[in-house]
Amino acid sequence: MKTTLLTIGLALTIISCNNSKTEKRAAETTNETTAKAENTAASDQEGGKAITPIIDAYLAVKNALVNDNQEEAAKSGATLATALASLDISQFDVDKQTELQEIVEVAKNHGEHISKSEIEHQREHFEAMSQDIKDLTAIVGTDRTLYHQYCPMYNDNKGGMWLSTSEEIKNPLFGAKMMKCGKVQEIISL
Amino acid sequence: MKKAAIIILILGIGIQFIPVPKNQTEKVSEADFLQTMEATIPIQNMIKASCYDCHSNNTNYPWYGRVRPFAWLLQQHIDEGKDELNFSTFQEYSGRMQREKIRSMISQISDGEMPLKEYLWMHPEAEMTKEEKEQLIEYLEKLNPQ
């Protein structure tokens, strides 16, 4: 982690160096480091992009559940499982790959369940999966700002969480029954 | 009429020769849930009696269990059950997956979805009282495999 931050830091320094012509020579002398740093920066960006179809499908499941739409949630659940299966894990840090593999496996399992169950069961899997998707963004990054939201009344007052792109609460764990239950707990920024 | 009865009888005997795999193994799996998780004897017995027939590599077959067509039905339940959760290979799941399986067990037991009603008709001994269910759920909630 430290090294990643260091290389990103280096990349940023070097990019700003490049902008000022007077320091161009300094940049040239560290050519090799530059190439390496730029690679890391590029793969981080790619990580953000790689997660796009996953977040798209996750949010589609969420919106379907907000609208109490079992059929739409099922369709999006299947899309999500496919999106997760096509994530190329080898592009990320080697020491994060096992954890990524595990997150993807569990989240994919949730997507598959959502694709074939009745709505209360879908909500249950969606709630459990939300933590996995959040953990995924912690490693891979996100391509948009996400709001981690929480409703304490879900699951017999044990509480439940989900991610949304909007600050406003629209509850996917209850749908129309309790649309406004919840609050923002954390903002996951780019 | 007599002819029909004879045909059914012959078919009934005939299908007994169609092989059905038997879900049993001598080997004690090192990845088995009850071998690796600490649990009191009553909890162990509950899990064994109520879950292991369909969710492990060892089914304790009832007398009709090898009689076709029941054997086929049973086999289908066991295949589906093990696909979803196999206690015999529990340690082979990742920590994250183990936590998910445990979450799912708690939910299925408290919603009364598991054990299956059809299973309980034939296995009254697998039925848990309300107190037993609470004990089992309390036990499962404390597990937090990493």
C-alpha cells in the first residue's frame, strides 16, 4: 500500500514537473521511474473503469428493489453476476488478488441468488452483497461518488446497508413500505 | 386391468436396477464443519440430525431411500443441497464465503425455510423446538471465521 501511494505520489510530482519546462531535465533523469509510475497510475485508472459495469448492475438491482420490482431485480442480478465474472483480477496488486477473488466469488453468488428468488430473498442477498461491493471499491476504486446508507430497522432491527449515487434516501431494503428509512453513513469518493 | 397391474409391477421392479449414486463416504473430511468448529454435543447433534443428510457427503438413508423412484428424488435434493452448502467441505470455502454461508443458515433457520417441510414429514427427529432453534442461531451468530 505504502509503495502504491509512493509511486502515485511520484507520478503526480512528475506530471506537475512536466508542466513546468524549467524542471524538464529533472524529469528526464528519472525517466525509468516515470514509466513505472505512469503504469501504476494507468492501472489504477483502469481499475476505476473496470468496476463500471459492476457498479452499474449493482445500482440497477438497487433501483429495482426501491421500486419493488422483482423481475427487474432478477434481470439485473444476472447481469451483475456476469459483470463480476468478467472482472480481470490479474490487473490489480498481487497481494490483493486473493481477497478480490473471494469478494468476487461471494458477490457473484449473491447476484445468482437475486436472479432466481422472490423479492424478500432478493433484498436479503442484496443487503449482504452491499458490504462486498463496498469492500470491492476499497481495493479497486470507484468510478463515481457513492453514499453508504444505513437503515437500522431492517432485519428485525439488526439493521442493513446499501450503496447509492444520491444523498437522498430511497430504501431498497423495504421499498415502498418504508421508503425514507435510512441515513448516510459514509461517502465513498473517487 | 390385470395386464396393467402386471406391467406396473414389472416396471416397478425394473427401475430398481437403474443405478443411483450413494451419497456416503468412509473418509472423515478434514474440512468438515463439525470437525473444525467447536460446538457442544447438543449443537453438534442438532446440526447432524437436521442438516447433514442433504448438506454433507454422508447421508443417513431412510429404509425407502434406496427404492426408486424415491431414491431419485432424494438424490436431487442432496445434489441441490450440497451445491448450496456442504458441511463436509466447509473449510474449503474462503473466510468470506464461510461467513456468508453462516449468515444464510441463520436466516433460513429463523425464517423456518430450513429444514425443508418435506424432509421433516419423513424425519420428525430433525424437527427443532423453538428453544433449540434459538440455541443454534445463538451459536451460529458467535462464529466469525476469518
